[in-house]
Amino acid sequence: MSSSYERELRRVLSGDEKTINAISRSCNPLEKLQLFSVTNKPFLVVRAAGSGMEGSGDLVALRGDICFPIEVKSTKSKKLYLSGRTKTQYLSMLNEGEKTGLMPLYAHRLKGVRGDSWRIFRVETNNLKGKLMILARRIPKLPISNQGNPMIDWEQGLPLHKFLSYLCQERKDDFNPIDSITQNMATKT
């Protein structure tokens, strides 16, 4: 995994407008708006010590209302099968998620694709509570291969712009332009 994509995701989650603008050039207006929603509710994102070891993932995203470890992967292929070291990383993230009540995530960056090139997956754990439990319903878990091993299939993931839209929604009593645009688009179809 190239650390440049790790830095890219870290900057996006931190609400860096220059990076968000760069990655959203080929996105449609709604996707751009959803990506930019993180500028109103950014995360403190730190590179995990011993990145990728002992279930910490590569990054840890923190905010007053939610936090999660993230393992970052980038490929030219839409599918990535976890085996050997990558399966050990997965099992460590699963173990830490169960132990701590956190929801470990995988962020997959597909190289050479137009539009939103990031997809988000969750490691399925059984002890989520509160906001994490609600969010887990919207994030697809890692698929299982025919051999029974976890894998990443970019096409089955949640696009980053939708993930950020879920995480950065305003309170229900506040006006949310993303909800308004989404509702207008839905009524026109």
C-alpha cells in the first residue's frame, strides 16, 4: 500500500479542502457536496503506531461522537483477496474490534478510476452500540470468497462520499442541503 493514498484519505477525513477538491474533480455535483460535508465535521486522523499491526489499522479517525481504526488498501484490481499477512491483519482488527467495541474499517482506493475512487467496508463485529451500531447497518461488511476467506470487492463497497454524508449529517432540526438535493433528485426520477 502506498503511503500517498493513506495520506490522501487522512487529509480528506481531516476536512482538507484542497485534497477534497483534487479527488472530486471527476465527481458529479452531489458526490462533491457529500465529500465536502466533512469540512463541517472533520476528524482528527492519526497514523497508527506500528501501522497495520496488532489490529490498529493504518489510521485512526477520532471525533467527539465517533472513532474507528482504518486499514487502507490500494490496488489496480477491483478485488483483493486477504491471505497470509493481510489475513493476519484482518484477524487482529476483528479481535481488537470485539475487545474494544469499535468498528474497524477497510478503505479501498481503486487506481485509475474516474469519480469517487474510494470504497469503505467494515469488519463485522458483534458488540457495537449506539451510533456505531446504526452506522454499521449502512456500511457493507467485507465479502467472503468462495474459499471462506474475507476479501475486498470494490464494487460491493460503500462510496466514500456516501460514507461521509452519513457521518457528517447535521442534526434533524438543522437544514441539510445534502438531504434537500437528494430529495429533489429522487422526486425528479
